[in-house]
Amino acid sequence: MVFSSLIFLWIFFPIIFILTRVKYTQIQNIILLVASLFFYAWGEPRYILLMLISIGINYLFGILLESCKGKPQKSMWLIAAIVLNVGLLGYYKYFNFFVGIINAVANHEIIASRDIALPIGISFYTFQAMSYVVDIYRGVTKAQKNIGKLALYISLFPQLIAGPIVQYKDIEKQIDHRTINTDQVYAGIQRFVYGLGKKVILANTYAQVADRIFEINAHELGSLICWIAMGFYMLQIYFDFSGYSDMAIGLGKMFGFEFLENFNFPYISQSIKEFWRRWHISLSSWFRDYLYIPLGGNRKGTCRTYVNLLIVFLVTGLWHGASMNFVIWGLYHGGLLVLERLFLGKYLEKNKYKFLNHLYCILMVLIGWTIFRFDHFTEGREVLAVMFSMKGSVYSILQFVNIKDILLFIVGIIFAFPLVKLPFCLSEKVKCCFECIAIFAITFISVLMLANNAYNPFIYFRF
């Protein structure tokens, strides 16, 4: 079940929203936990047990870590917890990937691959669980003695499938005590609807155009059409994921939870360093806190800092998927960050023509998305070669797009930048009226599009 589905919008969410209007937080928690488990089981009934095992493992290790007095014993339990969490994630997500590498190196089949389906959202809830046990080890938070509350934290349906990655310390108090008022519910509805519009109206349209174009061999498409197609994909992945994050944050507000922001207009960045401060913020923060800093961060010399960055972005690439294109994409971004630390960042800071910095960042990100999009790196490399070859095409771009696609492409570019607020001369009532009209219109158009078109992909489901 996805947020941008008619079943969720008209049946699941309204029922859960009404049921959780009860006064007592503990009853709300029970309803949300049952609803979250049902939500996950709807799409992955056979893997609900896997998530329950993950919850049980981390609950047990949380108790063990808090009860330990000596540091060596605590370290032992922490290592065991991380190994089990990474082991579960690694088996389901990376087994066949590493088996393929081993067999390729050996030049014959040493280990047989297995038919393993990737459980939805496993990367997200595993990272949340690991941050919980690590924070107990660090003394940042205390172990949750109530397994139901820990289960709610890990399985809470607004952020279960695709984040944002929520750290336990950020919502620990909200699990026990939260208040929900009319303003908060309205803000949640507004945020959810805006996210729904991003996903259904914009991202789905861009996805259809990009998929339509890339059904044809890149050499036949020519340079210009490949650039345009990647422009559509660049907008698709942003509005797809940021839209889903907006919906998650909005749902959280409606149930009394405050999730941290996950996107901050990343396409306005003037460097790759800035881009990663604005893109998928919860993942960047997680890797900073739980991998980069423990590796030594930038405290152990220049060379070690560069190595740490490359390690972090190698893992970032692997987190996104078990495929060489993700590995190369991660190392590509890590390499750019190293170059910016070496010398490029200084030139960008001193450059008076900031629009050139922005063009540099957009170009580097778009090249990265070209690597990211195609399951096989050779396909992405081929598209990049055509893009930079200035090759003509036997096709016209108008064979792939219509006036609606073009208009929505322009709208997407506009909304990828911070919008100017309504003039102060307008009264609060007029502003509220505009917002209500926008909410109604976006909801109506989104539902109409969902009803008339079954095409509703979501890129980050495979992660």
C-alpha cells in the first residue's frame, strides 16, 4: 500500500485517523501499531515476520546494552547487534550481488544465486533500529522497556516504507506524550496534499515521459533528446521522493509526531557538498552520525578524511541498491566531494558568478542521476556518451511529449526553487482561502489522475 493509492486515501487513512481521535496516547499507540503492521503486511505479508524479528532483536540488545556496566561487554553487545542488523539487511538485499561478484572473479559458479525478494522498506527500518541501539550504547537515550513502544517507533507507517529515517531520540518523548490540535491537523493535511500533488501530478508525469523516451536506444535518440529525458528524470526523482517525504511528514503531524525535514530545495545548491546537505537529509545525517564520525570524520588528517568520505559514499551507493551502477554513483559523489575539499571548493567560494556554481552543481548531479537510473552501468555510460556526442536524432522530441508534459516540466522547475510568499498586503483570511482552494484542487486532480491511470511508480520502494 502506498500513500498515493486510492485504497490508502479513501479507506485506510480515514479509518485510522478517526480511530486515533481517542483521548489517551496509549490507546492511540496501540491503534497506530496495529495499523502500521497491517499497512506493512498489505504489501509484504510474508515479510512481516522479518520486521517483527528485527524489532525483537533490537529490543533485546537495547536492554542488554543498558544493563551492562563494563565498556568491553557493552562493545561486545553493540557489535553483535550491528552484525545481526547488517546481516539481515545484507542477506535480503546483497546476497545475490556479492555472489555474482565472487562467481565473476572465479570465472565459474562457486555459489548459486537464490530467488530472494527484497522486503519493502528494509533499509529504512534497519537503519532506524541500528541508530536506536547505538544511541543506547553512547548514553544518548535509554532503552525502551515497553516492546510495543519500540515496535511503534520502528514500524510507524508514515515513515516505514520510505522514510524519512527517524532517530529514536527525536521522537522518544512524542511516543509517550503528544498533543494534537486543529492547527496541527490542518498543517498536516496541507503538507500531505502538497506531497500528493508532487508525486501524482508532477513525478508520475515526468516518469512516463522518461520511460517513454528510454524505451528507445540512446544512439537513435540523439544528444538533445537524451538531455531532455534526463531533465525529466531529474525532476521525477526529486518530486517522487520529496513528495513522499512531504506526505510522511504531513501524516506524522496529523497523528501528533514531528518528523525532521528530509529535503531543502537541493537543486538550488552551488556545490555537491551543499547538495548533500539539502538532499535526503535524514540519510545524510545518519551516515554522518553513525559512520563518518565513528570512522574519524575529519579529525585524523587530510588523507584519512578523503578515505572516510569515499567509504561513506560507497556505502551510500550500496544502501540505494545492490548493483554496480549504485556503487559507481556513490563513489562518483564521494570523488566530487574529495575534489571540492582538495581545491574546487575554494574556487567555488571565490567565484563571483554564482550562477556558474549552480550550473556546475546541476550538471554534476544530472550526470550522477544518469548513472543512477539504469540498472546496468553500461546503459548509463552509453546514454552519457550520446549526451556529450552532439549526435542528431531520427526522432523529434514532440513525438514523446505533449503540451501538458511541457507545461508541467516548467512548473516542476519553478517548484524546485523556493517560492516567493504571498504579498503581505493580503489578509490572513485571503491567504487561507487561497490555500484551501489549492488543497482542494490538488486533491481533486490527484484523485482523478489516480482513478484514470494505474501508472504510479515509486523509485525508492526498491531501496
